[in-house]
Amino acid sequence: MHPDGDYFVRGSINDENTATFDSFEVDNSNDVMTGSADIVTTFTIISISLGLADDKRTVAFGASGADESLVCFYKFKENKWSQFGTCVATILSASPTESP
């Protein structure tokens, strides 16, 4: 939820490799959907995270698996969400490494 209380995003995992976020404007206590976007991975998604920027037009959408994660940024332009730039993939370390 945006601090103004008039805009929010929510996400869901659709299947093992796809998740979606939907965006909404709050108008007179009614939620009006403004758009949605998907994130598709090569790994099984076990959790997702969302971040809504102050401009209400930028979303960071992350998906995590057992040992991988993917974060993509989306911009709302021309009444639709579009991926902005290249997604960032990370391989998560199974255990901490020791330093000599």
C-alpha cells in the first residue's frame, strides 16, 4: 500500500515458474484494477516480494526459489506495466563461506 492509501499492488504465485502482480487504485473505498504483470523463472518459486515506489509507477517484483532469486523492475506507461531494464538473477549460497 502506498503511504497515501490510494494505491497498492498485490502478488500471487500462479504455478511453479510464474508469478503475477496486480495494481489497484482505491477510489471511494473501491479497489479499481489498473494493470498486472508476470515474472517467469527457470526455477520453482517458493516466495515473492513486491516494492512500490513513491511515484506509484514503478514496481520491484522479486521471486525466490530454494537457491535462486530473480528481481525485475516494471514501469507503468501508456496504461500498462512493462518490464524496465534487465532482470537481476542471483544464485543463493547454500552455506556461508569461511575466510582464512
